[in-house]
Amino acid sequence: MLVLALDTATPASTAALVEVTPDGLSGVTERRTVDPRAHGERLAPEIAAVLADAGRRPRDLVAIVAGLGPGPFTGLRVGLATAASMGQALGIPTYGVCSLDALGRAAGPGRVLIATDARRREVYFATYADGVRVAGPEVAKPADVAALLRGAVGDALPAGVLIPGEASVSGLVDRAAGEGALKYGDVFGVPVEEHLLYPPGAALVALAAPRIREGAPSEILTPLYLRRPDAVEPAARKPVLT
């Protein structure tokens, strides 16, 4: 079963083709462009390129998997809108996966902090144990994430975040991954897996594989924004005459 994976939750736009077999995955072909301002320009050519690389056509696809974020508004919408429109046009199901979960799965065994750049000097983050999410996703300043990992409780910490007991950072996670982790690695104080910065297409498909094999119904691709948009409705107009 040929599956297309798309992710635009980070500065990278990623398109990948993965063959889902009864007991695993095979034949991964991936294209990626790292440019936070080029998601809309690069994603469609990347899709065309991975199909050409594999000698396949859109009609060969049986499903599409999309990274739901969290991520900045504009870029994230590009991937989800593309996945939804392609799924509708081809008459195939679409499935959503948290983009941080793909990084967490790709990080493998151990306790890992996954952090991506949320701009505004903040990160989207979650923690994982052996590839399974333990806490998050949330958005916060890197210093607040470090405090959280140390077990500190303060007013600045995001509401609803799981607060662990007293422990050192290295006691809660043994390493970090994601471009947010690389950017703020000195704040987190744990080793950073510099080769794992963006959600891999194969990991997105692996997380959706049980649904694909079961032929589960198509899902509405609801983005994980985690915060309100910068744009707001204008206030009531002020009278010119007094």
C-alpha cells in the first residue's frame, strides 16, 4: 500500500512515499526543503519529485498521512490543506499524526525531549519514553521547559503540563532532538541529536500504519496550533467627528 506523508509544521517542508506492508514499512523516498517562507512554493514540487523518483502516479496512492503540528499557522496550513485536497480529489483517506510524535518515534529508545521552534523565542515541546509520548505537546519559553524538567513549579509554566517530581534535567530526559532543541540546547543542558531536526516521513507513516492497514475512515486534519493567531479582528471603528 503506497502512502504519501506530508509535513510542514517546522521550517522544513517534507514529502515522502512509503510502502506499508502487512508487517512493516519499505521503499521510503523523501524530499525536503528547509525554508520557513517557502512551504507553499516547495511542497507541490516535492510531491511530484518523490512520485517521479519512485516511478509512481498519484492514482497509485492508497492514503495520505499529514503532520498536524504543532507549528506556526501559515506553514502548517499548507501541508494540511494540500493533504486534504489531494485526499478528496483522489478519493483516498487522510490521517493525522502529531509532528512531535514522529520525531519522538524516530529518536528511538530512551527518554527524549522533542522541541521545535515556535518563534517568539519559544518552543513546541513534548517528552517521550521509548518513542511513546509521556507529556505534552505544549508551547513555552526554553527556560520554562528547562525549569519544568527540573521539577520547578512557577507561574510562568504552561497550564495543564505534567509536573514531575524533584529531579535533574538529565534524570528526566537523556537527550533532546528537533531544531528547537538544537537552537536552545545550551538552555536545556542535555545532548542534542543534531541529525534529527525535522519529522521524518517514514515515522509519520509508521504511527498511522495501524489505521492504514485496517482501512480506517478518513480523518479531519485538525491542526495543533497551541496558541492564538497573531492576527485579530479589528476593534470597533472610532468616530472621526467629536
